[in-house]
Amino acid sequence: MKCIVIATGGTGGHLFPALAIAEELKEKNKGLKIVLVGRAKKKYQHLFRKKGFVFWEMRAIRLPEMSLWKAIANMLSLRAPHPCFRKKAGGRGNLEIASSAKERWRTRNDFVDWLKFPFLLFPAFMQTIFMLLRFKPAVVVGMGGAASGLPVLAASFLRIRTLIQEHDILPGVTTKILSHFAGEIAVGFEETKKYLPGKNLLVTGNPVKKQILERNREDALKELGLPPGYFTILFLGGSSGAHSLNLTAAAAIDDLENEEENLQIIHLTGETDYPRIKRIYQKSSIKSVVLPFTEKVENVYAAADLVIARAGAMTISEISARGLPAILIPYPYAKRNHQEINAKYLVEKEAAILIKDQELSGPRLAREILSLRKDRKRLSEMSKNSQVLARPKATEKTVEGILKLMKTTKDTSYKTTNLSNFTN
């Protein structure tokens, strides 16, 4: 039995496309063994195993945030705060001392991270090697992020075929490193080509669940317990929730309630904010469904007329797959500000409105929602523009690339049988 290993991170943005690929692979070739490798919450591990896939838990090793040379330079240039800053309590000098102390602590941490890195890397790399020797995959698929780093590198070392996926428009550090080793590079957006010049990229789009594309609106509303004929807003904070978005949505409820009667809300809060947000909706007359998480994300998309969400790559791909207009609030602390770049892509195509997190407030969000609600023509144009950006065949194209690599694999033992005794 041939095996495919899919290395994935622990957030929904990595796990759900990995699941979409795994399901499509199984549908195309029922004899395949699919192994998902990485770290994930128990609820996600349970979901994978329930669908018949193996989940192998493995820690991701991340590169330190600061470059090694910058960490060394900063350590060498450390200075204690000058005595003239030591003013009486409450003075500005204390703030400067505190700021200086915090900066010195951060610099020491960055330097220590680099000292520890080789001692973490080597055992993790060997663990990955032995995992691959155990499962003997024909192809290793990396879903982006740190979790795919070592599996793809180890697979290249063992001469196993590899494919990596980059979901965001702006490729991450891991993708840039792995692009020198991977056999195939699949990307979600045409615009990614300019960030990876000279690479042979396969523009597939981002894999989304087939059910998201196919789900019927009436059936989705019925399953959610919501009536038809209402304008339905979906607040979507991602698989882990988005605290500021949750609070702002709650703050907007009064304005929405006062201005619009024919309206209902679906709100995915994440686990942390769920009890608090649920209580707020219970006090409101607006029809609502509040959930911490749902395995059937296709229902909430199919039921929605407008989406308010962060701007992760998978979120905007799922929004486009359904042809939905959106108000996007990029996560302000995303690395390299990649969520804002994702959001601007939809804004430039007139498929979304962007509100920066620091500009977000309940009244502002309510105004934007009500403005779109009353401007049916604009809402319809945004929906059409969103649909144009969709790549409904993304999962199929990605799987075709994986199966093509698998067919070119001559021997799944890749001349490492002398080492396989270690895994017996």
C-alpha cells in the first residue's frame, strides 16, 4: 500500500486544506494510506481519525524570530541605562529604564534561542527521518509554516518526492527555504510568482472542502435552525477565534438591532470568547447562532449573505469559493503583515472592504454592514467579483500534482532499508 505524508501546522488555515487534500486523495485512490503529521488540538486530531486518516503528532521547530547576525550584534551593543535616567518614581525616566530593560531582555532571549536551536533541531530532524522510514511515503506534502519544514527537508534528504503549498500571497520564510528543495511548489495566487522569481510554480489555488462549494443555502439554514428570507451575516474569526473582532461584533449589535429588523447573525467565536459572546446575543432580539467551532463550516458559508472576518489565506479562498462579499479586518500582528496583503488583493478586485484593526469599532462596523445591506447593487457586484477570483478546482489540481509525483516514484523504499531496522 502506497503512502502519502501531509505535514501540517496546528491552525485551521493549515489543517482544513490538508483535510481537503486527504479526502480528495482517498477518493481518487482508495488504496492510499494518508498520514497527517504535525501538532493539532485534540478536536482536530479526533476529526482526522474519524475520517479514517492516521495522525502522527510531531513538534514543529521554528527558526528564531531575529536573524543570528542581528542577535549577535545586539548582544555586543547592549548598554546599561545611563544614571541620569534614574529619576523619582512616576517620572518619564522610569519608563525609559523599563523600556531599555525590556529591550535588553528581548535581545538576550533572541540570542539564547539561537544557542538552543541546534540542540532542538538535530533530535527533531532524526525523529522526522525515523517517521519517514516507518511509513515509507511515496510523496511528502508540506502545507506551509514551520510544521512542514523538517518533513520536507528530511524527505529531500531521503530522495522522496515532495510538494509544498503556499497559501498566502506573500510567501513565508519556510516556503522560501523549502523552495530550493521541493520537487513541486503549488501556490494559491498568481501574484505569488513575483515573490518567488525563477521558480516553476503551479498555480492551483487553495484547496477548500468540496462541501463548501456544493452546499445548498436552504438546507444549510435549516440545519442551523435559521429561517429563510433574512439577510444573514457571518462573523468568522478563524479556527481559534479573534478577540477584538468578537468584541466589536458584540458592540455593533445594538446599532444593528435598532436599524434593521430583517437580519440574522451566525458567529463563530472560538473557544475562549464563546461564553461571553453567547450571553450578549441572548440579551438581543436579533436571531442568531453562536458557535465556538463547527466541523460543518460549509453550512455557515452557504447560509451567509455577508462575511466579516480576518484575512487569512484560507478564509479569503473560502469566501471567494462561495462568491461572498466581505468586510475584512486583517490580524494586525500577522508576520510580515501578510493578512493585510491578502485583504488588499480582494479590495483591489472590488470584492471586499478593508478595516484596519486599530480603526475598528462597533459603530464603524455597524455603519459598513448597514450601508452594504441597503446598497443591493454594490453587494451584488462585490459578490460577482468575489466569484471571479474563485478557483473551485484547486483541490483537484493539487491532488493531480501529488499523484503525478507518486507515479514517477520508482521505489518507495528509496534505498534506506538498511536504516529501517531502527523503526522495527
